[in-house]
Amino acid sequence: MPEEREQKVYEALAALGIPYVRHEHPPVFTVEQALIHWKGIEGAHCKNLFLRNKKGNHHYLVIAEHLKKVDLQAIAKMLPDDRLSFASDERLKKYLGLSAGEVSPFGLLHDTGKEVVVIVDADLQKERFINFHPNVNTATLTIVQADFERFLAACGNPVRVLSF
């Protein structure tokens, strides 16, 4: 249920003492669709890509600023892996509990096995505020970037910060 997934995000943020601002908007499935609704929302807006390696035994959540070009081949060369491609909807549901158009680092709350490696673009560390869906595509949450790092640490997934 979307409401339960979203509520789990708010509970996790509250448990960590992380404040947020919630911005409601119509459902969006792509960055292009979201742009109109992000006007006036301070901070970096992100695209979140859920990927797998060629064998399908490693999964990655790549987080980058929404306008940044993400070269999957270049990222694969920085990892101990071969070719990367987008993971299926089934894998997205299995590992992050999400559907296409809802991909967010907050989905890590569903990765109880800590199997997803998080790849964060180093440029995001320069931002004061950062924005993500709260596991539903009808809202955007703004949090302080340092609090986002605390959230990732609390999730316990491996995190790599890369320049791409």
C-alpha cells in the first residue's frame, strides 16, 4: 500500500530526529514530469536509478542530481562489476518494495538483507538540501543533505560516493 510505504519513511525520519518538508503534487513517473512541480522547492532534485549487474547477483541504487548524465558503463568501471543495466520491476519490488516511478533511497527501508549498494554522486554532498519521493510519486520531501547521510548510515547498506 502506498500509504504504508510513505508512513514508514516518516516513522524512520522521526526515529532519527530528521526534520523534513513535504511537498504534495500529482503523480509523476519521470524527472521531466516532475520539473513543473519542483518549481520553488529549494535544494537538489535527484534521479534514482535501480540497476543490476550482468549476472543479476548485485544491485545498485544510483543517486544523482536530476540534470546530470549518468553513464552506466563508466559507473560499472568504477565498481567491481561488469555491465550494468536497469533492473526489472520484479527486482525493484523485491529489493526496495517499490514500483517504477517511485524509486527513492527511502526504499532502502525495505532492503532488510542490505543487498543493495548505494552509489551517490559526489556533487550531491555540496548541496545544503536534497529532495526525494517518500516512496510514493505524489510527494517530494526536502531534507538537509547531512541528514540524508545519517539516514543512509542508519539503513546500513553499503554506500559508495563516486564522481561521475
